[in-house]
Amino acid sequence: MTMDSYNQQHHFAVFGDIHGRIALMYTLAYLWENESGIKLSGLLQVGDMGAFPNPFKLDNATQKYAQIDPDELGFHKFCTQTDEGEFYLARQNTPNTYFIRGNHEDFDYLGSFSMPETVDPWQRLHFIPDGQQITLFKHSKRITIGGFGGIPPSTEHRARGKKARKKYRKAHRHADRSFFSELKAKSAFNQSEKIDILMTHAGPQCPDLQCGSIYLTELAKRIRPKVHLFGHHHQVIGPCQGPGNSLLVGLEHLNFKRNGELKEGAWGILTLSGDSANFTSPKNLPFLKTVKRETYRSLLN
Ligand SMILES: [Zn+2]
């Protein structure tokens, strides 16, 4: 093995909740590659991918938003053979996407995966179930990506009193499947090798995110990932020092503003180089001005 393979830089495009906007996510990734001349090692997506393979089986929120923007239903065009899937995922050197579950997905569907697996005919979209990991570059300096999706149980912040305790127990017993359990968070990655990049859907409780999850803070402190990425909260957090001394980044949802331009803070570039990690949020790149709700599909050729 040469020194080179140890010193190699890896660039990942990181995306917040995309809610079905796979075409938009790949458009941004390809435009960034063209502009920078750099090849991406992968796309990282922190849940609320909008994994609804059947557009007639949606949750209520997704049904509501899909009436305003059909892009919310985008996923189903990528999990079977379609022209759109072919256009975005069958290119030469298409970078892989690694994603976890959020709180708006088809949980029957994602629950059928017990191991990290691709969900598309082109084998580009890799789902990482809770507490599992994928290791990249097995022949050089490995990068391990761990996933822990879902949102914390609503009563995580346990209140005092008999009534509150009862409510807490009930919530923990009949957990909605968009939640993760305290037990799962405490046992995740116990047998694992070192996790370099931890993706969670919700964020950890920390000075910059008071409403974050205590269980996710404990998880990050225990496994000490190099990088911790999350979405869900509609807040841009960091890059800053997170629990467990990680580089912590919280992302906005990938969507357009009323004026048709992209919301800021929904994506960025993570660069890993040796033991250092760096995250930049592209703001002033010329191509960003061209990415609009009505026209983004015509930007790639
Ligand atoms: Zn969410």
C-alpha cells in the first residue's frame, strides 16, 4: 500500500431531509463535480429521504405536501426501472448515496431491510438500518459510516410526577415506528469498529441545539465519531464541536423557497483527509443561481 492511499482526500456531498427530491440531490452533486473538477466519493443523506415506493401508500404529512409539490413522491421512480432513474443513476461514475431513515418514510418497506442494502436497480442508493454501518475503501484508509435514524421518543425529557411517569411508560411501550427507543440508542454500535461518520436523523442535545436528543448525545459521547451529521430540525447547526468531540453539522431540508431559489444550508461538502474532517456549505458557487424549482431538471445533459 502506498502512502498516497493513506493521504487521499475524500469528498462527500451531504444532504438534509430531501423528501423525495432524489433528482434534485443528484443534480446538485453532478453540478458540483463539474464545477470543482472533483469526483465525489459518495452522497450522504440524513433521513426523510421520502422512501415511499408506492405513491398510493403515504403518511398524512407526505400526502399533504405531495399535493403542493409532486417531487415529494420522487422516490418511487428510483426503486424500479424508469427513465428518470436511468437518467440520474445509470451515468458513468455515478456516486453512491448512503441514507438512513427519518420520521416520514414507509416503515413497512424500510423495516424489511435488516442489513445495509441497495434499494434501486442501479445499486446506487444504499439504505443503512439503525445501528448498522457500511465501510468504504476497504483497501486503503477505511471510512466507516454508521446510521441511526428515526426521532427520539416524544417523552425523552422525562417529567416528574405520577401522571408524567405513566405517560412516559406508555409512550415507550407503544412506540410509533418513526421513533427510536432508548434501549436501541444505548446498544447501537456496541460491537462495531470505529465509526468515522455518524448519521442520525434528529440532532444531539448540545449548546447549539437545546431541543436535541439526550440519547443521541449519549450515543455520540460513547462512540466518538469523527463527524456527526443530522437533519430534521429545520435548523442549520455548525459546523461546530459536537458531543464526543465530533465535527457536528445540522442541515436544513432540501427544498426551494417561495421565489423558486434553493433554501440555504440544506447541503454541503464534507472532506475527509487523513484524520481531519472539514465541512463547507456552498453559497457563492455560480451554478447555484441556475438551480430553480421550475428548471433544475433541464440543467444536466
Ligand atoms: Zn424529520
